[in-house]
Amino acid sequence: MTRKVFWEDPYRTALETRIATVEGDEVTVEATILYAFSGGQESDHGTLAGLPVLAARKEGRAIRYTMPGGHGLAPGDAAVMTIDWERRHRLMRLHFAAEVVLELALHALPGVEKIGAHIAADKARIDFAWPAPLTPLLESLRAAAQDLVDADRPIVSAFADEAAERRYWEVAGFARVPCGGTHLRRTGEVGTLALRRRNVGRGKERIEITVG
């Protein structure tokens, strides 16, 4: 099982690790800071042993990294892993912003159902099953989310069940949300929020979130 340092310190940008296994172009490492796509949050971009990591995917509790052909890595090799910090921080900002908007929407619309989400480095989206346009709700959602951001409150991120690798984030008095992503230390890091509604089909509504 890979030690997931991105949970211990999501602000870390470089890590000395060792290659654990090699299967062709795919490798695993003993410890990692490079997050693999999960829960709608895209994978980090980064390098391993000076080579670009082409893809990252979860396999059980392991994370497999696709390396360029002819990478030359072998089990036991020492290697430095780095991540693209600007991308990681934008992903964290958008992830938290999207989760705040989701919590507010769930409270404002009893019976609404989240049916999808995606967190990229340029914007986040949440898809809902809902029979009417969400446009009239957008400004109140944005204002409430911005109030929480502007309050610059601490965000706790920890294990709910370490053995099962189940994690959560919490802002006291606002919400405690199960989530295995990478999270900010404070709400104020999000910055200025903007929301946009899109119709993606009958009975489906999408809110897109961007941060300034």
C-alpha cells in the first residue's frame, strides 16, 4: 500500500521516495505526493525521477503511475517526485468551492440529487437531478459561499477511519463532509467565486464554479 503523503501535507511539492514495483510503463512508489483522479478531482501533474508522469490511477489502495517508455526505473530505486504546485492549488481551491456550493444547494433544495461532479484546474462543475432551472438560486448560493470564504475559517481534514482510508473535511458550524481529496488549510484561500448555470438535458441542471 502506498503511503499517501498528499493527505499528510497537501502543500508539499517534492518528495524523496522509492520505486516499489515496475510493470512495463507502470510503476508504484513507497510514498507519493501525486494525487490520482478520484471523487471527481483530476490527477496532479508532476515528475518522477526527472521524468514526466503521464497518468495516475487508483488500483485498490495503491496508485499506479504511467511513465514514458524506456524509463529505466527498477524496484528499490530512489527517486524524487515533484508536482505542479500551481495546478494542485487551483484544484484544491476549486474542489473546496464546489463542495461548499454543493452543501448549500442540498440545504436550499430539499430532495435535490447530485448526479455528477468534476474538478479541473480551470473550473469545477456539479450536476443535479432537478426539474427546474437553478438560475434564480445562483446569486444566493454564490453570496453564501463567498461569505464562508471571506471569513477565512480553518478547514480540518482528517481520517474518519484510517484503516479503511476514509477521510473528511470539516468547517466547524458549517459542515463535515466525507471526502478523500486534497484540501486547503483555510477557506480564504479560495478567493473570489463565480457561478454559472447550464442546462445539460431534461431534468438535469449543472452549476459551474470558477475562482478568481
